[in-house]
Amino acid sequence: MDSSDRRPWTGILENGQDGLLGKVRPLLPGLLIAFVIALASQFIAEHYGAPAMLLALLLGIALNFLSSDPQCKEGIAFAARPLLRIGIVLLGLRISFDMVVSLGWPVVSMVIAGVICTIGFGLACARLFGFQDRVGFLTGGAVAICGASAAMAIAAILPQDEKSEDRLVFTVVGVTVLSTVAMVVYPIIGSVLFGSDQAIGIFLGATIHDVAQVVGAGFSVSNEAGETATLVKLLRVAMLAPVIVAASLIMKAMGSKGREVSGKVPLVPLFVAGFVALATLNSLVTLPAVIVETSVTLSKWCLLTAIAAVGLKTIPKDLLKIGSKAAMLIIGETLFLAILICVVLFALP
């Protein structure tokens, strides 16, 4: 066949480096590696009960030498940031206003207060340990809201420096490990302290960091505890958008004064606006179950692939530079949140 008979778009794909294929092709090797790590992590998690997020991160770190390969670098960088933001946007379809109302305002107020107080505690302790405010906000927000997902969302709006990736990785590892420990220990504590499965579910949902561990802990007690814990946890996830919007506004104000912010901070990051828009849509319109389920699945795989990419970009020896003070900070924030929720639950009628 003569070359002149070929379809026009064939020539564009073959010869036009500015075409879609020309832009996507350099991303494929790194994206594929991160996705394969995500698949392996999910397989191990389903068969052995380990947290998929933690596995993806650790497997990524074990294969970090691949990030120095010129063919992989661009795709890994794409997975670690833009793909992460896509996953966060899709989380919005897990949230609706009806979820908030069904819990009752005392519980809603407790969850909101827990998020605000834990972030405030993190900021105060960060200064006490000699860290920048961004460290306290990153760790406190991860503990207060939804663990690894919150850490990645918060890290996406923070000013970037040479230690940003290391802080994110350390935070993700810390909250995931503590969340796994809590999944085993907190149901025992809840059963001792509280007399009803609903109260136990509220305690678990308001204190454990990651969604998967909340579900595991709640349903290990009973169906009622599991459903309540999941609902409370999703309310904490819903706090992600207002917290990030507020933080963006604060950092923009700080940037106007030339304080600690490198570069221009957008008023509201696009991925946060997307998260809020999907949560609002899910609240106002009854979406087909297939759309919601597909979005949740896509979000899960985007986040899992993103955390694998973050691991691939991590140099293990650099994590040791963060030190024991950062570990004490995350542990302290975790204990603070658990004690605060226990005190409030005892005070509620």
C-alpha cells in the first residue's frame, strides 16, 4: 500500500512528537512499573491481610534504583503527583451530606473538633521539636483525617524543598504502621471502655488513620460497629477538602508576606475543587451505583500507583535523616487523638 493511502492521523502518531502519543509514550515505562508494584501490593494484601498502601510504598522503596533510569523517571514523576491528584478528586464520590446528617450533630461536632485539635497539637509539637510548621501540618493532618491519602493530598499543596519527598514517605510509613497496630489493639480497648457496638464503632472510626484499617477493625467487632466506624471515618475523609482549602488560603497569605512559601500558591488547588465538586454532586444527585463503584475503584488504583511511585523516588538512607523526633511526633499525635475521642465519648449522653 502506498504511503499516501494511509489515514492522516497515522502520520501524526508516527511522526508528530507533539501529538498525544508523543506526549504519552515517555510516561509509559515509569507508569507501568508503578502500576505493576500496585498490582503486586494488592495481591499480597488480599491474600495475607497486610495494608496495600504500606506494601506498595515498601516495594517501591526496594526498587528505587529504577527511578534513576532515564526511561522511567518521567513516568514515575507523573504517577507520584498528577496521578495522585486524580485519585484524590475521585475520592469525592465516597462522600455525601446525608452521611453527615445520619450520624447526629454531637458526633459530627466531635469529629470536626478532633481534626482541628489534632492538627493544632501537631503544629504545637512540631515547633516544640524544632520542626517547621509544614511538618506538623503534614503529620497532624495525616493522623487527623485519613492517613496516607491525607498525607499525599496535604503534601501536594505544601511548599516543596529537597526534603519534601522524605517527609511524605516517613509520614505515610508512620501513619500506616500505627494504623495497622491500632486495627488490632483499638477494638480490644473499645470493647473494654464502651458498652455498645455503636460507641465502639464511633471510637474506631474517629481514631484509626486509614480507611482499610477502620473497616477491618470495625467489622472484627460486629456489623453495626463496622458500619458505624466506616461512616465516621468517611466524615473524617470529608474534612480533607475544607482543611486543604483553608491551608491553601493561609499559605497564600503567608506567601504575600514572603514567608516560607516558594513559588505562587493557587487560591484553591484544582484537585481540591474537583474533590468538593464530586462530593457535592454525590450529595445532590443519586448517581448510578456503577459510576460510584467505578470511581471508587479508579481512585483506589490511582492512589496505590501513586504511593508506589513515591516509594520508587525514595532513597532509604535519606529517611534516617529525619530522626526519632519525627517518630515521636506522629506517635504523640496518634495518642492525643485517641485520648481526646475517649474523653468526649464519655462526656456525651
